[in-house]
Amino acid sequence: MQSIKAAALTLILAAPVAAQQSGTDGADTERLQSCTRQAQLVAGAVEARADGVSQRRARRGLRKELGPEAAEMLSAWIYSLPEEQLTPAVGDAWQAQCIAALEQLANE
């Protein structure tokens, strides 16, 4: 269930990036950079949760980068993860999902 939520969130965050870009090499680089940035945000929020930061505070930080709706969904997902999953692997998995979502959107 957690991976389904992550995939849905990734599609939500990746779709605007894919829609804004054309199929050029520069656009591909920007898309990959967007996935990297998102993965960094996810990893930072996971680390914050592991360090005991409240969901409200983490959501506030995400809001600055992602806007209110995406920040709400992302923080809800991160704060629903079991403690044993609060590792850097979450950010790595996010990046992989983001890239896969962009590829899927590009092929549609």
C-alpha cells in the first residue's frame, strides 16, 4: 500500500514537470534534476521525521517547495511510514519512481 501511495504522489509531482517540457535533451536534463530535487525533499522530510520533527513542521517546510496540496499528501505519506522504513532508501526509491513516471508520461 505504501508503494502505491508513493507512486501516486510521484505521478502528481512529476506530471506538471513533464507537461511543461518538450522532448529535447535539455528538457530531459531538467526532468531528471526535478526528480533529484524531489528525492532530496523526500529524504530530508524522512530524516526530519526520524529525528522527531513534527508532521506540522515538516509540512510547513515542504509547502515552501511544493505548494500546500503536494506538501499535505507527501507529509501524510512520510508520517505513515513504519519507523524501520525511515532510511535514505526512501529518497532513492522516490527518485527511481519519479524517473519511471516521467518515462511513462513521455510515452503516452
